[in-house]
Amino acid sequence: MATPAARLPASAALQRRGAGGGLARALGPDYRLGYLFVAPIVVLVLALVAYPFGYAIYLSLTRKYVGVPPVWVGFDNYVKLTWDGFFQRAVVNSFVFTFGSVAVKLALGMAMALVLTARIRFRSFWTGVLLIPWVAPTVVSALNFLWIYDYSLGVLNYLLVKVLRVLPQGVGWLSEPGTAMASVIAVNVWRGFPFFGISFLAGMKAIPAEMYEAAAVDGATALQRFRHVTLPALQNIIIIVVLLSTIWTFNDFTIIYILTKGGPGGATQVLPVLTYEIAFGAQRLGEAIAVALYMLPAMAVVIIVLARHMRRGRAR
Amino acid sequence: MDQRLRHLAEQLDVGLIARREFLRKAAVVTGGAAAGLATLRTMASAQPKTKLRVWLFKSFVTNANDVLGRQIEAWAKERGVDVELDWATFGDREPKFVAAIEAGNPPDLAEMHIMGPTRYKAVLRDMSALAGDLARAKGGLLPFAETAMKIDGKFLAVARYSMTTVFFVRKDVMEAKGLKPPKVYDPDVVEFARKTQDPSKDLFGFGQTLNRSDDGDGFMENIFWDYGGGSWDKDGKPALGTTFRAQNLKALQFAVDTIQKHKIQPPGVMGWTDVSNNEAYMAGKLVTTNNGASLYYAMVTKKHELAAKTQLVLTPGGPGGSFVGSSCYNWAIFGKSKHADLCEDLIRWVEDEKRFSEYLHVSVGQAGPVYKGRVDHPYWKSDPNFEAIVQNIVRSVNYGHPGPLTSAAVEVRAQHILTDMAGRVVVGGLSPEAALKEAHARVEEIYKMRRT
């Protein structure tokens, strides 16, 4: 025969347990065990993310030279950066580099995906070939482009001047104001567009063929099918890929550091390279971290939007 | 698995012993083994082998790196010390130091660039006694080396060798045109380049980047001094756009003119890195260039056809004289090291003249003298091209010239202020006056920050 307590509903039994009852009601009967399970990851996040991040914010509010204790200066580093012309140019360059790269990667990635969904011979082979830039180490790619762009010894000028004869003389791709930024953007695009392409390709393959067939029956042209079927179906993927690439491109250090080090004359200086130079060249760690954190609010907005879209995608 | 445990398991399997007895005996065996191992470990750690962490500079002169590595290993064997060698090249070196110092885990001993003692003075050990001993034994330090090693009256490092730049000239082209090596940049280098170059054949008279690089920054410093200017006055105060404004403007204009007006440089020169002029010279596309001895080393060791057709001459000068900044590589011991005596012993070992001579002979001119006694080493007479290397080093000046070597002067160099200034004119389209004013503001800012 069951005891009266055993006959009570579980929630009522929990209510009788005093102080723990509220928590148990809110978090479930096994909430103590839950804490135990979550504790390791909380400790890891605190130790590996929260503490370094908090310490970085603290250091950005100090004057910190290598090997000597930091001196609190409040927001001085941020105020100084705001009025620093060199920093301002780096901010502008960072946006030009990021949006220029992402826009071209978006267009090329879409073209790549469309071509690879079409009925072409050796499709798997071409997919593999187009993925090579994405899988090649960035350092290797950048060093190769350093050689490709070289005025005297580079293959690009050789092709344009001596083989194709489209230019009377070579171009200093990394040394002229009109071409330096475009050249580093081109390398970032070359390296990054396969990610766009392969993501869009995966999205396109998930679109039911019936939708295209129905559109075709209604007399839609290829362009209209792309506009009214493909693009809406890919909308979420496009947003996620663009936001992810924006974050990665904005923080890209390797390509510019290897190709130009931010030169000539700061023409390709971007925030990650400036951060590195102030940290390891000038060895002013507080100011370097301030440079790195200065654009954090803007990046945080991008990350929040991205996280929302990803959550929405998962909910579906 | 321990053989005894395996034996016990077999006995259990065939029913020779009960499970309880297996557990009891297994516990005894396992516990005994653990206790034995712990005792052995304690005995082993009672007499540990001293471990020394040594960071070395990985130069492009790889044969010299090998010799130094071997010498240190021989010392470690002789002294019964465990040495952990770690190599870092130009780009990796400073980030490694910064990370190690900030993490509180620097090496015991490091081979440093000339900037090292000034940059890391807060965490370096006073080495005055050893540095003084070695300097006395080797005839004294060259003035620029002594200034760089001695910070606030204390030697924070022991000088080892100097790496300098010299002017590389294609001897065959020069002789074919009946010319002599240029002595000053303007007009000698300009005329020399014009007479020898042939852009239609992709041969340019002069190859000197003004881009952010050691080569570019070094040239800009030298040319400012050559015109009687510089970034600092004799008291170490900013002078770029004030005291030396007129001289600096002329120097900047000349540097820019080599590209824009005289057209003696290859069109892509503003995008060059430190290795670009080496590659262009070895590809036969330059008649002259400024570079360190590593370029000569590369040509000699590869038996490159241009090695025999190259003449190294003194770096050209200007209306204010002829100046060169050279590096002084050195040994520094970190204050946190518990083995300072061993580090000093190692330094004495590798700086022994016989061993240094072995290093010198494979360096093909890169290990220039920093001690007066080494200037007259017979090695420097073994190749006529070495004369320019030695003479450039002997007359070297430091960052901050004509003032003292300061943290601010080091930072101005490290931040590429002068090459950025040139780049703003050549690429950014600024007037030399505006670029100079902009650069001066940056120098002033660094000066203020470093003073506080």
C-alpha cells in the first residue's frame, strides 16, 4: 500500500522540501546534479575566456610596458587612439578591407555554387579544385602571392606584360596606392570564397527540385528562379556566412602582415596588424590591447546578430 | 603489465586462487611497485641535472648557427648541464621575448638584438663584471657597442658581434662603364645608377626600399644623418620637424626622388620586404643596393656567379657626412635565472677567441667585430670585400644619434616612423613638409610616453 507522501504529485512533494523547493521547481528535481555537470565547463570558460578577457580590458586601461608593472590611466589609451590619425586610417582600411573582401567573396561564392549545381562534367573534381585555396595554409598562400605580385620576378607581371601583352610594363602591385589594398583584398578573396561557395552549395542542394519545376511551369526564367526560389531559400545561410566572414576578415592578420606589413606608408594598415606592431614593435601592451578592443562593440553587434540567426536556424 | 599480476590473473582464471586472494596479492604487488617507483623517483630527483634554457638568434647565415649550436652542446657536455636551445629569427624574436617576460618565464640566457638591453632593461641582470673582463681582454669595446650594452651605467649585456649594411655594387657593370664606386648619394649614386641601368632590360641602377622593413628603416635613418639631420637632437629630444627640419626635408626629398624624379629604382620598390632586394640583386636586376653581409654569404656559399662580380663598398654619405647604424648582437641573462654563474661560464666559453674564430670563419662577413681586438683579426684581410664591412662597423652610430640611445629612439625605429613618412609621400601623395610634420607628431608622442 502506498504511503500518503508517495501518492502526492512530484511537484507537491518537492514543495515540502523547504528552501530547495523553489529552485527545484524552477530548474527541475535534479538541479544539484545539473550544477555538478555544468561546473567543469563553467570553470573552463571562466579560466580560458572570462579571466583573460577581463584582464585584457584591465590592461587596456593602463600604461603597460614589457617587464614593468601596469600603471592605471583610465580611458587615456582609448581617447588618444580616437584622435590618432594613424589609427583612424587603420580603422578606415579595416572596413575597406573587410567589406571589399566580403562583397567579392559573396559574389564569387554564389557563382561557384551555381556552377557546381549545374550539370557539368567532373563536378566532384571541380569542387575539390575550388576548395584548394580554402584548405591551403594562409601563410603558404600569402608567401606565394608575395612572389606572384613581385614587380621584377613575379609571375603576374610576366603574364600581363610578356605573355598576354596587355600591359606595356609591369605594375608594382603592393607598392602603388591604387593597387596595394586591392591586391591584399584579392588574396583574402582567393582564400575565402570557397567557404562561401561550399556553404551555398550545401544550401542549394537542400532546395526541393519541385520548387524549381513549379517555377519553370509558371514560365519563370533562370534569373527569376534564382531571385524568387534560390535566394529566399538561401537567405539564412547567406546571412550567417556573411557575418562569419565579416568577423574573420576583420580579424585577418596573416595576409596583410606577410604581404605589406601595413605599408607602404600605412596604405594597407589594418587593426590586427596595428595591434601586433604596438604590442611587439613598440611594446606598449596597454595601448595595443586598446586598439584590439576599440572595435569590439561593432564586432559584438555582428556576433549578436549572427548568434540570433544561428539559433533561429537551429530552432527550425 | 607486471609479470606477477599476469601470473596471478592466470591462477585466478584456472581457479587456483580465490578472487579475494587475487585482489589481496594484486594490491600488494601494485602497492609495492608504486612505492618502489616513488623511491626511485625521489632518489633521481635528489641529484637533478641542471637545466639551462638558452634562446639563440637564427640568422640567415645558417653555417654560423650550426657552429654556435655545436659549441653550446660541447659546453653542456663538458659541464654536465642539460641545455635547451631555442632558435628565433627576425620576425619571431621580439614576440617570443615579450610573451616569455610577461608570462614570468623568460629563458636563462638569450642572444639579443642591439635593441634588447634598452628594451628589456627592467628584467635583465647586471653583467658589468663579466662584460668588463671580456672587453679588457679583447682590447675594449667599439664605442657604438659600448653605448648599446651599457644602460644607466651598467652593462646589461655582453657584446658578441655586429651585423652591418654595406653598399653592394655590380663590379662588372661598373668596370664596363669605366666608373668608380660612389661616395655620396647625391649626385654620385644617382649618376652611377643612371649610367649603368637599363630599365628596358629590367636592370635598375639602385634598389633601396622605403617600405616598412629593416632595410628601409635603416636607410632612412642613415640618409637623415648623412644630410646632417635625424629624429633626435644631441640631448635626445625630438628634432625631426624642429631642430633638423631643413636637413631632414632635403634628405626625405632625396629619398623620394630616387623613385619619382631620378627613376633609378624598380617601380615595385615601395612594396619590398627585407628579402626583396636580395632576390632582385641575385636575379641580376640591380646594379647597386644596400644590404647586410647575409646577401654576400648567400652568393658565396651558393657559388652564385655574381659573388665574384660584386664589390662591397662603404655606405655612401651626404652633405653632413657618412653615417651607418649597425646592430650589435649580444648575450643577456635574465634576472629570474637561477643559473647566472653557469650562463656567464657559457658566455666565456663561446666568446673564447678560438671558438669565436671558428664562428667568424663560417659567417662570411656577417659576424663583424665589436671589440677593438677583433678588428685586426686576420680573417678580415682574407677577402677585399670585408674591408667595407669592418670600416662601416668601426664608424657606426646608434639609434638616437646624435643624442643618446633611448627607449624612445628604439621605439621610433621599431614603429617604422621614418619609412611611413616616406611612404606617405610616395604612395599617400602628401608633400614632404606635411609628411615630416605628421611623423614629427608621432615622434613627440612616443617621446612623451616613454618619458613618463
